[in-house]
Amino acid sequence: MARTSTPPPPPAAEHIVDIDVSTEMQGSFLEYAYSVIYSRALPDARDGLKPVQRRILYQMDAMGLRPDRGHVKSARVVGEVMGKLHPHGDAPIYDAMVRMAQPFALRLPLVDGHGNFGSLDDGPAASRYTEARLAAAALAMTADLGEDVVDFVPNYDSQLTQPAVLPAALPNLLVNGATGIAVGMATNMPPHNLVEVVAAARHLIAHPDATLADLVRFVPGPDLPEGGKIIGLDGVREAYATGRGSFRTRATARIESITARKKGIVVTELPYMVGPERVIEKITEAVQAKKLQGISNVQNLTDRHHGLRLVIEVKNAFNPEAVLEQLYRHTPLEESFGINNVALVDGQPRTLGLRELLQVYVDHRLAVVRRRTAHRLDRATERAHLVAGLLVAIADIDEVIAVIRSSDDAEAARARLMAVFDLSEPQADFILALRLRRLTKFSRLELEAERDELARRIEELRAILDSEDRLREVVSGELADVAAQYGTPRRTVLLEHAGGPAAPAAAGAPARRSAVPLEVPDEPCWVLLSGTGLLARTAEEPVRTGPRAAHDAVTHVVPATTRGQVAVVTSAGRLRRLDVLDAPGLPPTGAAPSLSGGVPLRELIDLEPGEEVVGLARLDDGAAPLALATAQGVVKRVGGDRPGNRDAWEVIALRAGDRVVGAGHAADDDRLVLVSSDAQLLRFDAAAVRPQGRAGQGVAGMRLAPGATVVHLGVVGAEHVSASVVITVAGTSGALPGTVPGSAKVTPLDRYPAKGRATGGVRAHRFLRGEDCLQLAWVGPEPARAVGSGGQAVPLPAVDERRDGSGQPLPAPVTAIG
């Protein structure tokens, strides 16, 4: 029999819904925005808590994690909150709990954390490593939750309930502030002092028509957890009036003596949410970018015993106050805080001023206390009713017992008691549940005392509910108790003005100029370089006569201004720009300056290997051409051709193996003096060397014998030739420099006749036995000073009128003359 195939079933009818994409996206986005605004990012203006914070405190209170009990693992709290109340991940729950435990984030922490809960520079440990419990202040937030003071709403799966808002016996939103970013809006509120906020709230309770000006007298400004200073209160007042504003916070710093010769800036309080490591990082970056000057080192000496201590060392003679102003300008030691008081009021986000914030909180507390009072009145009334029935039963206890014994069951006994003694059903049930021990005479006295106390209590509670003024007194008194229990003195100093930052540099000026502290006056000064490489500046012109300096010798002096610049001439034929402010200032002495307070020049400039400093040069337009001399006898005068925005540039094209040995500014009427290692001296007019550009190689200055080199270039004014001397120090070429004293000779310069340029000169020193070269030479006005490697003075012999005479033995090696 042929088989027939069953036809396939017809395809299911398609169900296609046409939707408008833009409408769907708009609806989905609005749902997401609504969820973020109302369920995550913005705090409620009544208790100042976001939903996750409220759920954490409520669940910890339900778990019994009170301050008088032990800590539990944070992971346990996070798990309970996530499983019962918060439909999100564990990370945001733990982050919220950590913030409520950080004393630098909240003015009054609500969670007592045990373990590593993070710092301003580092995050907290994982929740499995830390422990937590409620802080004492959190008890005020959750107090009276069991007395029907707030509404309870279902949790995310409708199996449990949670409070829609906490009773909040303290004004948490103003005290601890809030921060959050929602969709299209954000909130950023600074912390305040609990005592001040409570005083303002109590004033508003007592005077409902109080103005903002009245309340600002109690709350003059924010009080940040880490202290610091708030500079300028106009933005704070604007925020109190409109809900939006800004203010500047400054670190608390003082100037101390770090060592006997160094001063430093000691920071003990930082701006809100600024950590010391961030400050150190920004200072380092600003110093490297040359935005900051005068800072030699930064140390973080913070510890748990002494608190924050950030030490910023200031270079010698720099104005510490000016350095501190630059730190405020370029580092997080001064930060701006933007106030945006956005919170939920009746389920709607609103921007609130100080008065509105206090009013919402006061209304909340009035509602909480009113509901609590009504709840307590109901409980007291119920108890008083039961006590009255029990007193009736005790008064005729024998008949009560007889009625009960003669009844068939409890229902009959209840009905007969209600009929015989005129009792209500609750009273009859209470008597049936009475224990025999309550039938004593003493129990009757207790019941009568309880009845009287309940009557007084009921009268008091009804008085509170019947009188708005009495209700406000209760709320005000409870706020006063909270302030007395948890309040602390103000930590942040409020300053109306503190001197604004200096005006910015003009457009087109080099960026490095902006680092010059304007607090230092631009006054004439002299920049000094010593024989041991110390750099300093002085407001007095160096004295060439009078008492000698106790330390070191000044080898180079150039005039400048305190906010100007000079150049350092190196043996590689380069000029390196140097701010005069980098040189520490020396106090006035009225005599030859001592360079002991200077700073090593090598700390201020970068030199290539083998490169040495040979002198200082002026960079102002009125300076004479710079004269240079090389070891191979080349001389050059460089005109005013210099780049305006480079830190280093070449001023002479050196031949292979050559180097610069001396430099000084020389006008046409000055004299150039060259001294060679084979004790030859050549003096000629500077006009014989025509100024060249930076790329020039110079001209022949001195004809040298084979193996000889130029060891010194001196520039002497025509009027100073007769008052100048030539000092030569002879030694042996086989000894290391500075190890053999050698011999020295001091001879007037005018004893050496002038010769023409590019000649060999005349002999200036006759060598003794064992000597074969000049190790050092110097030409300049008297008095001269010789020093050793440590800056100690080395006596020089008396003046010898013989230009080619021998020297006198020195008591110690000489490394510099000035």
C-alpha cells in the first residue's frame, strides 16, 4: 500500500512591531538618567545620603555592628548589603563604605574602619582584609528607626523593606558634604562644622523667618576635615545664597629653620582631598619645567604620631615667602573648590542655598519627632490601658480567680471578665496571661507608680503634639545634645583676603620668565663667583679695601639686577644663561663679602664631562664686549650678538684640543693681560682685538713657546694699571694640582712693559730648583687673596718689585686667587 506523506505545518505568523528609533532611544535614556539621578548619584537633602550609603548604615545597624561591639569583616557587610538591599556589584558598595570611614574625606565619619582604608594617595585594601563597624555618630543617623519615624519601602525584589530615608539626628548633608555625578547634573558640597551647622539649625527652628544673613553668622564657611585655609569668602557667600559658587583652599604652611644655614617651608595641613605625594610630584614637575625657583629638596616626614609634615627646603637667601607664593600658584598647595548644592527634595533634584538646606533638614526632623511622639503616645496609651485593667483585677483578685476557674474555656473566661469587671478585650487577655507572682502587694505598688508615670508621660507627649512651639523645642534640644556629643572645634581658617597672585607675564615673553617671583624687588646687585665655585649675590658693591673676608676669595664679579640674568662662561667656549635669583643673597657686611653662604654653581647649571667654569658675563645691553683667551694663545672679543630665548650658546669656534682659560668684559680702552705657563706675560690694548660675532675663531693673542699654554687672562682698566698686581704661583708639572705648595710672587703690573698683540711678552717669574711651570696666575687690583681647596686663606708674600724675580715658598697649596 502506498504511503502518503503528512504535509508540514504552516509557519508561525510573524509578529513585527514597528518602533521609532529616536523615540525608543529617548525613552531608554530617560529611564537610565532617572535611575542614576534618583537611585545612585544624588543625596537626599534630608539625611544627606545616597541610596547605597543609606543601605549600608541601615544594614550595619540591623546586624548590630555598634561602636561597643567588635569589628566584622568588611566583605560580610558588603555581602549582606548586596544580597538584601542594593542591586549592584560589591565594588561600589565597598567604595561607599570606605569613603564613610575615611577621616580625610568626611568631617564626621560614619563608619569605624579597622585596617587599611586607604589614604589620599593610595587606595584601600580589599574588603576581605579590612573590618568595620558603625561609628558613634552613625547611631544618631539610625536612632529611633523602630518607632515608625520614617516610611519603609520594598527592596529590589520586594521580599524585604528598607527605610526611604534615615531619621538623621544630625545634619549630615552639610556636615559631611557630598559629591556625585549624575546625568546632566552633578553635586559637589563641602563639609562644615557640626557645632556651627547645629547652631544655625536651632536658630532657624526658633526663628522660622530668619534670613540668610542671620544664618551666615553661625555658619561663616566650610570646615574641611584636614584643616587648611579658605581664601576669599565671596564665592562661599554666593553659594550660600544661590547654591553655586567657588572658593580657594590653601595649605597651612610656616617657615622654619631646617638647619643653621637653610630655611624651609613646613606644610602641616593640605587642601581638601589633596595628598602629600601628589604635592611632591607637582613640585618636582614644576622645578624641572623651571616654573619654580629656590627649592632644593622636598621631604615627606609624615607619620602617625606627628601627623602631616611636608618639608620643602629653600635655597639659601631665597625669599621663603616668595617661594611659598609660587608654590601656591603652581602646585596643589592651593586648590579651587566648586560648590554645586544639588540634592533631592521630594524626589526632585534641586539646587539649594544654605537656608534651603537647613529648612529641608529642620522640616525632616520636625516630621521625624512628630511621628516618633505619636508612636510613643500610642504605646503609652496602650500600656496605660492595660495597667488600669490589671489594677482592677488585683483589687478584687479572689473574684477574678473564681470567674476564671468557673469558666469552661479561655473564651468564656474572657467574656465573663469583660462583663463582670467592665474590661476591654485587651485588658481581659492581659489578665488571663498574668503570672501569679504579680499578685503580691509590692506588684500593686509598682503598677500604681507605673500608672502615674504613664499618665505624666501621656500628658507630656500630647503637649508636644498639640503645640508646634513645644515640638520645635524638643528638636532644638536634641540637636544641642548631638552637637555636644559629636562636635569638634573648627579646623579650617577662613580668610577674607590673602593677596592675589601676581599678574601673568606679557604675551611673547619667554616662558622661563614667569618663574621669577615678583615679590623680590628688581634692584641692582652684584653676582659673585668664588674660587671654590660658590655663587652668590649682594646688594653692596664689593669692597676692595678694608677687612678681608673670613672665607674664600671672590674671583669674578659682574653687575646685574635681582630679577635679571647673567651668563656663565665655560672652558668649551659656551655661555649658559643663569637667573640671578638662583644665586643666594648675602647680608650686607660693609667689607669684602664672604661666600660661605653661596651655592655651588655646578648645582645650578649642567656641564659636559671635562667642561669647567672660567668666568661670569653680563647679558645686559650696556655691557662691554666679552674678551676670551684660549690655552693656545687665541684671543677674541664677542659683541652683543646673543640669542634671546636659548639657555646656552657658543661664543667662539675652538680649534681641536683648545679650550677657554679666561673671560672678562673689555672696552676698547681696557688692557688685556695674558700669562703663559712658561712664565711669560703679555700686556696690550683691548682695542687691538676687533669684536667678532659668535661664530668667529678669534685672532692670535700671544706667541707661545713649544709646549707652553696660556693659564690666565686679565682685564684691567687703564686707570687701574698702576694699582694692579700680578700674582704668579710656580710649581712642577709632574705634581698633581693642589698637592704641592710651590712658590708665589706678587709684582706690580706697571713693572711689565706693554707689547704688541701676537708677541711673546716678557718674563714674569724666575723658576726655582724643581719648578718648571706656572700653575696659577692672577692679575687685578689690590688687595689680593689666595685660598686653598676648602676656601681657607693662604698667606701671600710681600710685593716684589722685580718683574722676573723668583717666588717665595707658600705654606700650603693655592687653588684660587681673587
